[in-house]
Amino acid sequence: MKTVCKVERETWGRKGPGSYEAETAYLISSLDCREYGPDVSLDVNRAHWSIENRLHYVRDVTMGEDACRVRTGSAPEVLAGIRNSVIALARHDGQANIAAALRHYAVKVAKALRLVGIGEH
């Protein structure tokens, strides 16, 4: 541990018009604060939340990962890999909204199969 920093966040309107929230987060890093400025710490923090929002949130909320009852053996890791692959394929196909993409591919099964190399190209 070489750096600890405090990040204060404020948001307006997330919980309805006129709502306000403030929170404080503390970041711990192995980056040396004498070598890397606060802008680097903020970039690393933003990158973390980008991953959280683009992958973990989608896996949990859109694909119901936390509600999945599979808990034994290697099955949880296999299912996580399948979920990650589906998300990656949809994003590679230009889909930004994964929930909408899943609905789209459910109707256009031939297109979904072509994404994984099955069927005519």
C-alpha cells in the first residue's frame, strides 16, 4: 500500500427529480503518489467502475447471476464464462444494451447462431 485517497461523490436526480446524494469513498493503491498524480488515481477508479457497470451489473441484473442456484463443482465458473461470452459476442456485434440484445437474439435465432459460427454466413 503506497497511496490512500479520498473521493467525494455527489449525484442529483438518480432517485427522482430534485434528489441529492453524497458519498465518500477511500481508495487504497499500490501506485506511488509521488510518481503518479491524483488524476491517475481517478482514472483507475473510473476504470474499475466501468468494468463494474459494463460487466458485473449486466451479469447480475440482466442475466440474474446472483439469483442462480448453481453452487457446486465447476458449474458456477462455467456459467460465468458463458455469460461473459454472450456479453462479449453481443458487444462485438455492436449491441450496447445487452437486455435488448438478448431479446433480439431470442427472436432472431439464426443470427444468434451465426455469431458463434453455426449456420450460413
